[in-house]
Amino acid sequence: MQADVLAAIDRIAAGARAADIETSTIDFKEHGRSRDDLLKTAARAAACFANASGGAVVVGVADKVAGPEAFTGTDLDPDATRLRIHQLTEPPLLVDVERSETAHGPVVVINVPRSLQVHSADGKVPTERVGMSCEPMTADRIAVVLDERRGLDWSAENSGIPTSAADAVALSNARSLLAQLPDATRRAFSTATDIALLRALGVVTSEQTLTRGGALLFTAGETPAERIAYTHRRTPSGAITVNEILGGPLLTAILRTFEYVEARNDRTPVSLRGGQQLHIADLPEGALREAIVNAAMHREYRSGSGRISVEHTQTQLAVTSPGGLVSGVRIDNVLTTSSRPRNSNLAGALRFLGLAETAGTGVDRMYAEMARVGHQPPIYTADPDHVRVALMGGAPNTALTKYVATLPAHERDDADAMLVLLTLLAKRTINATEAAPILQKPTVDEARAVLVRLATSDVAMLEPTRESARRTDQVFRLREDALVALGAAVSYRRRTTDQVDRKIIDYVKETGTINGRVTRLLLDLDTVQASRVLSDLVDRNVLMKTSEATRGPSVTYGPGTSFPSQKHKETAASPPATEEATPLPSEWTLFGDHWEG
């Protein structure tokens, strides 16, 4: 029995009336009615407490009688009472019921926890405990309470552990992390006292104890907990080479996991222009750290069961954490949905230490880090009990890495830009409809805005295809300068109509004529493809036949009426805007050792 309930019973026995000592968390009921009526009354009182801050319903005490005579007793069965309250409430409410034999008579105590939901009982309007009474809840009040309940932060609750119990090694680790930060304000706390450091992290309560988040980070708990399990295999199905169970303070376990992962993460040297050399990890360090920290930050701790699992091979890392996805987050919107962390107090401390990105950007960082070295995005799987994120790495795409290194930092760190770039390494074009699921955008318009930005920004990696330039639903491709810079990173090579025109026009200007054989050699085409190119140029009057032969290798072509003059050579090769309806040749793509268009 709770101490406050015992104290109230003692006061009644000493001469007080139950009605006078009821509180916002204690209610007394007399077993003077029919059993069914009593259970309905108890269910309504339990729901009232659950909708507020929780409390205890004590059955077997008359509330208007003072002294020992107030204890009228009850024969309610605890199990049957618990079941009936569950049946009478909506949604069903689980309570704890205990029978106690006091010196003055038997009582049954119904202990009601604060609920994450709003409950009604016996078909009545939901009520909540206000002072010593149960007040009806309006629809607006119910909505407010539900919103507050969804924001409950287990990690901010008082752990009851004094700040003096913080582990010295964990505190030293925190100081080391802060000392490396560029932010001078946070860096200054690396030399602060223990209590000042803990307060800066937001993990000290008004009672000078640690929050649950602080206790997780800086203590081992009452019993050493298994925080993280790390295993390493050389291949996904090979024998385990490392198997470590990391307990103690969560901060120490996280940093030790980093050490295990990074010690077994191969690197590839990449030489940049100017002689600079980068050593790119097969699994990007930033993505690895985010996956591990996110698991620690968002896992479900309330049940106290389970541990984070980190499975590592040479080219893969999978992190599994207890608890499902945070409310509102799905696998198909994990990149774009901003949600409140499950453990805000814990998350705030990890961010202050520089271990986690600002709210809503950690997943973005994982996606960007993977894409910019040529790896596929993180793979999420989830069920109500677990969330798993897998990072599939390997040797980086060095040509892509070199190109990305030339981009401004804001583009390198932008998940949208990197995902579009990664997609266009293997796919010639992309439109907004295709981009929306890749970027996890809820609407096509949002995806289109990304593509337009990448085509009009200072960097301008993309351009609309010539055929779709005037359409609302434009089709985008990599610009020629981006293609050249990416080189071998692109699994195809593209030659646009403008580029084909330019090569042939330049050749005709130099020699006066061109034929099919030269066209094949100039553009690396076969006979049919070369014929199509020349026919299109004739149709647009850029070229005209200059030989009597109409077929075969002896046919020659010279400047036509739309052949660009020297003065307008930059623009005249393109067909005039009024001829937009004239079909233009599609882009040319290299497949193996030949071009197709």
C-alpha cells in the first residue's frame, strides 16, 4: 500500500473524516451498495484518476464517519474487481488492485496509473480529477490532454539518483566531447564542475537528482544494464570475430561502440585536384554514428527490457533498437517527417554533447552521407517492438566523391541533392513524379521544387531536357559539365541534340562537306544511327545534300539554309521556337561500345 494511503487511513482511525482528507490522488468509497453499483462507481473513479495524474481508490471506508467506525469493510475480490474495471472502461483501463487487512478492518485499494489515453467509464462522459472532485471533460479539453500525453517524456522524469552518483569516466568522456566542439559556449563547459556540466546538459531535476535521461547517460543504474551488444563478422554469414556486451553508463557504451566500429571500417584513398588526398571510409563515419546515436536516443526505455544490437561486417552495419517507430513516422516518410523525439531530455543532452544532429536532421545526414560516396540510402524495417536500420557500404565511388568534393558545403550536406545525383548516375533522366518517392516527398510539387532548384541554383547540376523545357512537368538530366566532371561515376554517357549539331557543324565549317562514314567516325555511331542524325539535320535545313547520289556512301552534305553563320554560330543551330512541334532526335546514350538514340 502506498505511504500516502497508509497515512490517510491512520488519520481516519485517529478521528478524521475520510471526506475531509481526500486529496487529488486519494478517494474513499463505502461498500454500502450493491456490488454491481459499487464496481461501476469504482470504475468511474478509476477513469477519473487515470485521466488526471493517477491515484488510489480505497474501498471499505465511509467518507462521512470519523474514527474507527468509518471502516465498514469490503469483500471485493481483487482479481474480479480489476477485470470488471477493465470491462467497464473505454478504452479498457488496467489497474492494480490489492486487499489489505488494516487494524481497523479490511480495505481494497485500487491503484490507478496516469494513462496515456483518455478513458470513459460505464458509458458516461470522461471526467478528470480536479482537487477532490471529478469534473466532466469537454471535447476541447480531451484534445488538449491527449496532445499533452503524447508529449510525455519518460527521460525527463526524476530518476531519484543523486547527481553525485554520476560516473567519473562518463563525465570525463562528456568533457572530451565538449572540448572538441567549435561552439565556444558549449566548449567552455568542458572545464566546468560536475554539477555545472550536468545542469548544462539539462539532466538535473529541481530536487538535485538526475533525470532518467541523465541516469542513463552517466550511471550504470541500480544493476549494471546491458546497453549495447556489438558483433562483428568478416562476411554477413561468416563466423563472429567480435562479440561484446557493453554495459555501464550509456554515454560510455556509445563511445566504445564507435571505437569498435571505426577500428574495423576500411578506408579508400581518393586524390583530389591540387594534390589533396581524402581517406573515404567504406561505411561513412557520420552515417554510422547517426545510426547508433539515433537508436540510443529514440529507443523505448519505459519497459526497461531489451538492448540495442549493432551487427557489423566489412561492408554493412545494421542497428536494431527496442520499440517501434515514433508516432507519425513510417518507413516511407522517415526522411521527411519531423517528429518529437521519444526521449526529449536524453536527446537534448546528446545534442549538447555534439553526438546528435539538431532535431529532424539526423536521418537527413545519414541519407546524404551514404549517397555522396555512391552508396544506397539507409534501409529501414520496423514492427511494433523493434526498429532496424541497415547501411550497405563498400568501396566508395571515387569519381562521384571527387565531384561532390567540388560542391558547396550546403549541397554536399543536402540529402535531396545527393539522392537526385545518386539516381542520375544510373538513370538518364528524372521527373517530379519519379523523384517524389525517392525523396520521400508527400507531393509531386515538393519534388518538382527540388529539381527546379538544382537546375537554377549557382551550382546548377541539372537542366531540363530540350523536349520538355516548355512543359509544366519537365524532365531533368545532368548538365554536360556535371557529366564530364563525374566521368566514370556515370554508368552511361549522354550526347544531346545540341552537342550532335555542334560537332557536325564545326566539321562542315572546316571541310565544307560531310558524309555518312565521317559522321559514324565523328560520333561513334553505326550506319543506321548516322543516317538518322543526317536526315534530321536535313529536315531542319541545317544541312542539304550536295551530291547527285541519293543513297549509299557517296552521298555528301553541305550547309543548308539554316546553317549557322559565323556571327550566330552559338544559337543558329537550334531550331526556331516556332518549330517546337517538329520532333527532335532523342538523346544519344552509350550502351557498351555503341550509341543509341
